[in-house]
Amino acid sequence: MVRFAHIADVHLGGWKQQPLQDLNFQSFKKAVDICINEKLDFVIIAGDLFDSAYPDIEILKKTFAEFKRFKDARLPCFIIAGSHDYSVSGKTFLDVLEKAGFCKNIENFEETENSIILNPTIHEGVALYGYPGKKASLEINDLRKIKLNDSPGMFKILMLHTTLDKARGTLPIDSIETDMLPKADYYALGHLHIDFQYNNFIYPGPIFPNNFQELEDLKHGSFYIVDTSLNDSLKKIELKIKEVVLISIKITNTTLATEKIISELDKRDIDDKIVLLRISGELESGKSSDIKFSQIEEFAKQKNAYFSLRNTHDLKTKEFELEVEIKNPENIEEEAINIYSEKNPSDFNKLISQLMNTLQIEKQEDEKNETFEKRLLEESKKVLRF
């Protein structure tokens, strides 16, 4: 009989907005508190402890302090890398945590011509096996070849950071077939940010929602405590840090939009809550930039909202047809620029091609979104000469 916590997808450092990054960490800290107070046998983290293989130093310092609490409480922690904190070099900050004695990375395998043999980490009658998640689901083909170096008589846990076919739903992504995985007593999964159970295949959900949609759908983070002595062995732990208030508004006229949104905010109790503004509709007049979002955010602050986020993905401008005769479809981009320049003469037209080339630069491996956006902006400024 064994009791352990199954945590996944912590994504420390994932939010670029500091208040939400703080909540993410608070949620993880609360999970650590619960694990220690429950006096568990061990904790497992099934990938993506960090949002990047190279997290910010402040994130590292706070994370190390929490793992030291695990060590001081003599609570073992077993971990694998996920698709975000995995590095093709094989070196990540998980190695630093392990060398400090705060956790054990259980990735341990041997490759043969036709298979990948996972070796167990043994802990008090439990055999833990793990294989890391990789960028772009590259672990899937490997998982179709894995086998377990058997540990007779032991409770077997297989930790994976991947997409399971039974959990994929309609997502157009590759997934590992459930029946191709070796037999284990418990499959500790991470990667999909969902609370999902299929037999003994478990996704516990993220420790904290990682984007607008997840805040809307999940509201808060979660993990599982597993007690194999019970018939109902799974106990879901909900990490409620801040309440989420969703305000959905449909607009057609941006001239009236600011006042309408503020009016809706004024009707709600948003004190110390995360406010999600989902704005949709087809604009019959005006443009989305006419909405005074800074004024809306200031009003939310005055009502003591913890933080406000907006989503305007479904706010569309009324479509109109542009009659343009394209003579050379094979070079449609250049011809479209030429036609635009003829109809809208400006010195700026000379920079359009350079700017488009600049905007096509790609995000580098393990480069944080914030760093990539800054690099893109700097390159664009060079083209625009300011």
C-alpha cells in the first residue's frame, strides 16, 4: 500500500504578467504545503515543472526554496522533464535540483535497435519508470518502442509527458496508443492540461491555468493524491487561489464599447478576483483599437480586481471585398505590395518588403515568448529606423 501525490504541468515562469505568475507560484506552494501535511510516501511531478529549460533566476530561487521544504520534511520527489523544460542537449535545471538532493529525475533507459528499455527507480517496494516529453510530440515514436525492465512483485508507476489517444479528443495532434504502452499499475501522465481518467491512466490537470481559455474552463489548478489501500484510490485536490469572473460582451459599435464594458464591470463583484473579458461580435462601425482598454483596466483596478485579462479573438471587422487583378499568382505577395503602393503612395511603401521579411523570423529553440517578442520588435525598429 502506498500514498503519493501526482502533480504535472506546473509551468513556473509561464505567465508574462507578474500578478498571474505570482498566482502560479502560490498555487504550487499550496500544493507543496498539502503534500507535506498529508505525510505522503512520495511526490511525483510528470513534466513541465518549469515553462522553459532555462527559467529566470528569480523563479529558480523560489523553486529551490520549495523543494528544500520537501527535503526538510523527508518527502522524496520523483520527476521527469516535459516538453517545456526538456532540452535536446539533455541538460536542464532539473539536473541542478537533483544534484542539490531535492528530487530524483527517474529518466533511465537503454536503447537497442528495436526497443527502448526503461530501468526502474526503486523506492520502498515501488518501481518508478519514466520517459521525458519532447518538443513537437517527438517522444511519441519512442514510446511505441518502450519496454519495462521488470520489477516482479512491485507496484509499478510509469511517468510520461505525452498525449494519450484516449484523451486527445478532436485535437489534430499525434498521440500514443494506450494498448501499445507496457503494463503498469499506475500511469502518471502530464502534458494535456485536463483532469482525465481512463482506467489507471491519469492526467491531474495543471497546477495553475496557463492561459485565458484555461482560466475560463478550469478556474483553478489541481493535482491528485493516490492511496492504493482504498477502493476509490484517487482524491482530487483543488487549488483555489483566486476566484475567476467571466464577462462575455458582444459589440457591434466600438464608439459605445468602452462604456458598455465598464457598465458590465460595475454590475459585478470583482473585488480581489481575476476578471476575464471575452469580447466578441462583428463590427459595423469603428475598429477594435477604438476601445479604450486602458480606461477599462483602470476601472477594474478601482473596483479592486486582482487582475484583468481580455480576449478579442472573436471580435471581427465586417468583411469587405477588395477588387484586385493579380496577373502573376506565383508572385502574389510582391504584386499585392506593388498594387497597394500604387493606390496608396507613401515613403513607407519602400519598407514593406523588408518589414515582412523581418516579421518572418522564427522563434529559437527554448526561447521564451517575451524574449522572442522583444527581438522581433528590435529588428522591426531597425527597419523602420526608430
